[in-house]
Amino acid sequence: MLIHAGGEQMFNSTDAQLEQLQAEFADRGYVVLPGVIGQAERSRLIDQIRDAIDPTVGPAEFEADLGYPGAPADRSAPGGRTPRRLLHAYARSDEFKALAANVQVAEVLGYFLAGSFCLSQCHHNCIMTKHPGFSSATLWHQDVRYWSYERPELISAWFALGQETQENGGLWVIPGTHTLDLAAQRLDADLFLLPELSENQALIQRAEAVELQAGDVLLFHCRLLHAAGRNESDAVKLSAVFTYHRQDNRSQTGTRSDRFPSIEMLSS
Ligand SMILES: O=C(O)CCC(=O)C(=O)O
């Protein structure tokens, strides 16, 4: 399979490899692509992120604003100015644009989404900065909860810029939940899974930690249940996250998903 982006011939996996990845994605709702981003590229991105953390170059979302478990109580509390996400990653620099358009990721996404696709500027499109001491835990949720597209068929790419482990707050997923229809009473008002319900506990017992090496990319379906703990290590964890959708899967007019235009990434 050959796909073209910006006139360049792309990374060329065999059809058999792509088919196998797609079968895994269809079954589990996620796949990991190992070693996609080399060290030199990661170092350039990390330098840019460090420059944007302190003083924080907005727009940014702060841990204190969300009030997730473990977050500082408010912006005036100790750690209250800890950023959780640097937003609008795509627009921040040419290096982040290139990351979002990574050829290997684009080839796999083009195969999974079966054709032309776009990057959403409204969802994820951020640099996750998980800081020791002041980071929060993210409870079980599906990202699609606040997204409004014609079809819930978006895929996010989580670029690990360093190692991601259970200790530093790496992601947990519940394989196969991207096909599950969850009744509303299983979720709280913010659409997090209610952990006290026995049917939810049975699901959570199936959770798996996704440990990533620096440079790995996790592709996950927008309906996959996932969660993450706090960063208990002594180093900040940095990841860039972008979300993609088929070009013909349009955001609904007037919703948050429609606030900024999507960017065409690849036409086949
Ligand atoms: O790193 C985390 O705490 C989880 C982030 C997450 O699940 C999300 O932003 O959807």
C-alpha cells in the first residue's frame, strides 16, 4: 500500500503487517507502534516543551482547574500553576506539525481509517505534562464523551517522548471496550465509570497497563476505556497527543468539536 502526504512517498509497511495491526486494533481498541520517534527528534521536541512549561506558554490547562484526584485545590495552592496540558500543540511549531504528520503513523492511520483523514484541532492536540508532586489521577473514561462527530470513529495517537510506566502515570486501558455500549447509569455526571458498581469492577479487573518506551506511539480508539495514575517518579512525563478522523466524518455544527477547522493530513 502506498499513501502520499504532501507529495512525499510514505513509509511503506507490507499489507500483511498493516492487516495484522488492524486486526489487533479491531479486537483490542489499541495498538502500540514501537520506536517511531528517534532520539534527535524527541530531544528537539522536549527542549521546546521545557521552554513552554516555565513560564507557561498558553493556552494551557492546569491540574488545579480540573480538580481530578490528587490535583492542587486551586491555582493559589502549592503546585497550583502546574500545567497538565499545553494546548494547540499542532500550531506551536513546525516540529510539532511534523510530529502530527509522522509518516509511519499516517500510514497506519490511513489504513485503519481506509482513506483520507484529518487532524482535529479541537480534541487532544496537546502536550501532556505530568509532573511529580502535583499531577492528578485520571479516572476511567472514553474520550468520545465530549466529542461530537457524525460517527464515533476517531483515533488518537499518543507519542511517548520518554518512557511511560505505571510509576510515572502511564496509561491503563481495558482492551475491547471500544465496542461496548455503556448504559448511562454506569457513569457519573462527568461520564467517568462509577468504580463502586460491581459490573464496572468486573470490567476494571481486565485493565492492562500500557508501558511505552521513549519514541513509541500508542494508537487508541476514542471509545476505549482508559485511565492513568499520578506521576510518582521524580521526573516530569511528557507526551504529545493528536486525534484524527476520516475526512467524511464531520464534526457537528456548533459543538466544541467544530470550533476549529480540521487539518487534512493525508489523501489517498
Ligand atoms: O495521562 C493521563 O492522566 C490520562 C489522560 C487521558 O486519559 C486523557 O486526556 O484522555
